[in-house]
Amino acid sequence: MLLLAVCSVGFLLTVGCRKTSDPKQEAPPRAELEKKEDVNVISVAHPEQFPLVSATEHEAASRLSVTGTVNPDISREIPVISLANGRVINLRVRLGDSVKKGQSLMQVESPDVSNGFNAYLKALNDERLARIQLDRTQLLFEKGANSKSQLEIAENSEQDASAALVAADQQLKILGVDKNHPSATVEIRSPASGVIIAQNVTNASAAGNSLAGSPNAFMIADLSHVWVICDVYENDLPIVQLGQSAEIRLNAYPDRVFSGRISDISPILDPNIHTAKVRIEIDNPGSIMRVGMFVSATFIGKRLEKRIVVPATAVLHLHDRDWVYVPASQGHFRRLEVRAADILPGNMQEVTSGLNSGQQVVQSALELQNAAEQR
């Protein structure tokens, strides 16, 4: 009886300790969304200290900004050619050097020199012998010992010999050889002043038209006048015209503005990106523009269009972007990204996108930014 009582008590305790299953208690806890603060919204303690101004409009000539590169003017490129075939034994300049007209660029050891000088000596001897024979025939003709035809033959022989001598002498001049001081080497001199933009020879390499891989040993360019080649999308082609002025800004010197004119618009578009090459001719004072430099070109059209204008102090330049602050709520301002353009007289600045006419902005964006950071 005692054993039965103990078992009954254990059974009742087991049943009493068992809990009823609740689905809500077994479900995972509800996810709570954490609201992040908008980094473009700032607040200040005294918003009245930052006056607002309204964006206005003004009319300006249409503008198109594109990118391009500096290239040499091919009409001012001059090749340097060695007419003497041979081997380069002394290279005096290299790629990128500035040279003057008549400056020695290299020496070429050439068998053409010896062959040409031998031809000159032979022509010289033949001409002397033909002149002696002509004098003798002339003397005999005057004494009646020779006929008229023999005199004419002698005169013709002397004229042929003189022509051969002139040709041999000219050949030496073309090769660059002084007939009075013959040498096995030829001095190759610069035909013009400029900068060497291409080099196809080295020491001990072949030179000349028949031995070298390229007939041009060097390419010299006058960089006082250069071309800027830009890519213009086909949708923007109606804006550009021949003779139109353009403002050029170098990435290396963003504060300097150069002026040029469009001299050519390619009739053929790039089939991949649908752009046309537009060529701008521009003076290069001091050779500040180097071949291959990236530039920004702005084409100024004749058609007037409306532009948004705000005070230049309202535009904040931050992280290579342009921003303005507009009122959001009491004591709060929202930062908007815009695209700023040219600075106008009166410390005003054009805004090409991001703002509408009449929209209010903070007059001094930098002061507002500094006040917000100090809170």
C-alpha cells in the first residue's frame, strides 16, 4: 500500500509540472527596424543666423563641355630622313628633346658615301679629259685638219661629261658630304626647330630608306601651335560649327583658360560610341600644352538659353562635388547635390542642374556647414 501511494504522488507531480505548448512563445522575437539618421540633413541652434536667398534665372549663350587631348599640328610635323643607307654610330638626341634648325642629330656610317665620292672623282676626270679633247679638236678644226662633224662630236662629249660631273656633285650634296673633305660618315642635321615627338633609331641601328624599318629616323614638331581633338556625341553635333570659338582648360592648370577655334568636324562617327572627332586649333605659348594632355573644352554657341544663378557663397565644394543647403524644417536644412558652372560677375555662379528658379538656398553654405560640425 505504501508503494502504491508513492507512485500516485510521483504521477501527480509529473502531470502538474508539464506546461502547455504556446506557439507565440516558441516564435522568434520580432525584428525591430533601426531608423538611421539622414546624413544630408543638419540642424543648427540659431537658424535665423543663416539667411536664405532665391535662385534666379539669366540668359546666357549655349555651352557644351567635352573632353579631349592635346595633339601636334600635323601640318607642322617634319620628318628627318637619312638619304645615306648605313649604320648609326653616334646618336646625339633622343625622344622629347628640343632641337634647333641645322643642329646635328646623328652620324651615319654609310658605304653610299664612298660610292658617291668615287663616282664624283670619275666624273671629274672624264670632264677634264673631254675638255682637253675638245680644245685639241677645236685647234685642229681651225687649222683645217678636222671636219665640222668631229668638232661637234667633241663638243657633245664635253657637255655630257660636264653634266655627269654636276650630277655626281649634286649626289654628294644630297648625301651631306663635303667633296673637299670626304668622310665615311654623314652628319644628319635637323631641318627645322621643334621637339622630337617620334624616334625610330638607336645607336648601332640601321638608317636610310632601304635598310631601316622606318624611313623616318625622327619626327620633329613645332608645338607653338597645337590641335585639341575632342569627342562630341552625335546628339550634340548641332551645337558645334566650323569657326566656332572654344574655351580650353587643362587638367594640369585648371586656373588658366585658352581660346581656340573649331577647324574641322569629322564626317565619320565612331561606330562603338557614336562620337565625332572635333578639331580645335589653338596657340601654345611657352609650350605649356604637352602632347597627350587631357583638356576640357567648352564650345560657346550663339543660341541663348536660361540658366539658374545663385550666389557663389551658396555653393559648397565638398569631395569633388557641388552642394547647396535648402530649408527642410524648423532648425533643419537639407543638403542637395547640384552641378555648378561658371562664376559670373557680382560673385554669382551658374547652376546647370539640381535647382529650380525661385527655390530658396542658404546664402553661405560653408558657414552653415561649419556651425553644424561644431554642435
